[in-house]
Amino acid sequence: MSLPIRVTRRRVSANQVDLFKYERALGRSGFTTIAGVDEAGRGAAAGPLTVAAVVLKRPVPELADSKVLSAPTRERVYERVIRAAQAWSVVIISPREIDRIGLHVANIEGMRRALARLDCEPDYVLSDGFAVPGTRVPNLGMWKGDQVCGSVSAAGVIAKVTRDRIMSSLDADYPDYGFGIHKGYLTAMHSQTLAEYGPAEVHRYCFEPVRKAAQRCVGEVV
């Protein structure tokens, strides 16, 4: 009787994941200019939504989901993505536009604008979460696309680094809120500053905690 084969289980790290298998498969089907699209700041209560699109000429070392990279690594990978890109663009959507048209619509509109601003026209689009409606080329929305697809990961890094830089600059304009630390997301610190100072101009009033903080301020004034 043969003994069972013992297989050692290994934890697969981010840099071991084959991030470019989708691009290679599309290349075998004749698609040569593949754009990845991703956003940063969708869940934040303050600051802009940033949406990036990128067409890569080659793989990028250390590339991964921007959320799992440290800030110094993201900055390093950002520069590598820019150098490895055939084309890239980033769109900044203000809190007021998000309030006016809604977060989901702003996200879709940002994707369209980012693709339209590319210096080359892609023949296929890969995006994080859901497809981009209204494009003239085929596109695929990918579940956790920033974790499994290199082009989407690269767009996510551009969007994240761009937004983090904006939030750090807003920290100087609004020093009481700690934007440089929490980047506009509703941490305990951010919730406390909202309660203490009320919303700033860069907050999104479509978020219920921001609306409630504004209402409390009005009540206190009255």
C-alpha cells in the first residue's frame, strides 16, 4: 500500500501572485492596449475621490493592492508605474460634485473621464468592482481587481498616492481635523474632530455622519 503524499501548504504573499495573467490572456486574444481603472477615497467622509487609468508597457516590481503597501513603498511603486506606463491619467472629483451627483455616479463618471484622458485609446478595459458603462471598447469589472490584476493595481496606486498627497496638503489648511493622519476616513479621531469642530468645506455632506455633525452645529448656534 502506497503512503499518501504529504503536501506542504504555503502562504502566498502579494508579490507571488501572478498579477498579469488577465493581460496575457487578453493579449493572446488579440487585445494589445489594455487599460486598468481604479479609484481611491470612495469610503472617505472628506476630501476628493480620485480615479486613475493606466496602460502599462511592462510589469512593475513590488506592485500590489495599494491598500496593503506601506506609504514609502506606495511612493516608490508610484514612480515605477509612471515610468512603466504607455499612458496614464488621474481625475479628481471634488466633495461638492460628489454631493451633487452622488458617490456611485461620481465614481462611474470619474472612470469615464480617466479613460478619455489617456493619450492612447485602449482596446480593452479592466476595472475594479464593476464595469464602466458607456465605453466604446469591451470591459470587465473584476471582484477585488486591485488584488488580482496588475493594470488595476497600478491604477489604484496612482489614485491612492495622488489622493494621499492631496489630503496631506489639506492637513495644512485644516490643521484641527488630522487629515494627514486618517486621510478623511471616519476613524475615531476623525469622528471626534467632526463632533468638536463641525464639518469643514472639504467634507462630504452626502455622508450621514457629516450631515448629523452639521445639524448639531446649527442647533448649537440657534
